[in-house]
Amino acid sequence: MTDPVKAGAPIRPLPNLIFASRWLQLPLYIGLIAAQAIYVFHFWVELVHLIEAAFGNEAALQKLITSIGYKGDTTVNGLNETIIMLVVLALIDVVMISNLLIMVIVGGYETFVSRMNLESHPDQPEWLSHVNASVLKVKLATAIIGISSIHLLKTFINAGNYDVKVLMWQTIIHITFLFSALAIALADRLMSHDKH
């Protein structure tokens, strides 16, 4: 029995149009690259403010206090451990969101748009060699849990400035993310087990 679609045969117009529509995602990935550039700029602005505040710049200290939402009972005249910790956690948060963006940009493009042919490139991310939609979902879920953990830690460090409802809801949302990630990982494992 012969295969009706021969290798190398031209694709009919409608399937060709549908297949080519994957390129409509390209502007989305370019937009995410622009968003990442904004995160890089934000990271450096906050880092410069932290360095300036460490050397006694009062204006930089006030910008940091405003950006992290720190409110204390007393006037802050210099950096303290809590402010430093909150700023560093904010910087870590930016890095983790940037990592999430890279996973979405590179993994999504490779999975849904076009192969990048990075197999021989020395800087190819290890996870990219076995990426598919399922693996990408699990990686994104774990990255979101990491980001949520940082936000929850920032909230708990500065807990005196938050209402009990805010603390409760952030904790519930974080636990929901955990259960969602476990469900995604379990579903992925069951689906991959069924294939074998």
C-alpha cells in the first residue's frame, strides 16, 4: 500500500497557510525580548540605587524604600538589613522572571515556530535538546513557583506593612501554584508512561 502523501510533494494551499500561520507568533517572541530588555534596565537601575544608598545617598535610599514598598515605624536614615534583603530579593525576582522569559522565548520558538539548529552550539541550553510542549509546561510551572516563593518571602519579611488578608491570600495562591505544578508534572508523567 502506498502513502498518499509522497515525501517532497508540495503541500496543498490551505494546509500550507495553516502551517505558515505559526510565524504569526514571531512578533510575540520579539515583544517578549523587548520586555526582557526592560527587565534588564530595571535590574540595573535598582542595583545602582542600592550601591548609591550603601554609600550614603539619601535620594537613592528613598527611591529604594518606595520601590520595595517598605514602611517602618521610624524614619530610615540609612540602609538596614531588612531593606537590603528586600532589594536583593527584588533583584532575584527580576532574574527569575528573566529566566522564565528565556524559557518561553527559546523553548516556545523551538517548539511551536521553527527549529533553531543549536545542536552543535557550545552554549545550547541543556534543557532545549529535549524540549516539547509538555516539558515546557513543567519548567514554566516550576519557574512560576520560584517567583511566587520570592514574592511570598518579600511579603513575610515586610509582614508588618501588610493586612492579614493579603498574607493569607498570597499564601493560598502560592499553595495553589504548588498543587497546579504537581498536577501538571503528574499528568505529564502519566502521559509519557502511557506512550511506553
